[in-house]
Amino acid sequence: MLHPTIEELTQGKYNRYELALAAARCARLVTDEYIRQHDAAERAQTGNKETDRPINTMIDRELRDEKAVQVAVRRIYRGEYKIDENAAAEAAEETAETTDGE
């Protein structure tokens, strides 16, 4: 069984579509955060193999070892990210407009 469950994440306020959209957006933020940390770690390297730490030790373990969607779902559950109901409605409208125009 997956934890946290959909019911725990939505708290009866959101539907699955809104949850999926929020998780995808949060996963993108997590990926961007990983890229920033990786780039900073690369810039911190001096080229001296004896004194330089490996790049992977300079990146947050959660970002380095887990998938972005897993991290995003956990952050939504802990309340670090909030689900925006308006963003889901806007995305649904955009999807409807693009499918109507084809």
C-alpha cells in the first residue's frame, strides 16, 4: 500500500486530477532544486582530487536518492507545498480549449 494515501493527501478538499497536477508541478520544483544544487557543487570543485569532495555528497540526500514525484508527494503531505485549486481549474480550461481547437 502506498503512503500517504490519496485520501490523506486530498483531505476531502481536492480531486485526483488536482492532486496529480500539484504533484507534477512540485516534482518540477524538486527537479529544478536538484539541478541548482548539482550546478553549485560542480562550480565548487577546484580540480584537486585529494581535497575535493565528490559531487554527490554535496547534494541533499533526499533530492539525490529519491524520485522527484516521491519527494513532491511527501512535501505535499507534510504541508511544505500547498495545492492550488485555481491552478487546476485553469489547467482544465486550457486543456479543453486546445482539444476544442483541433
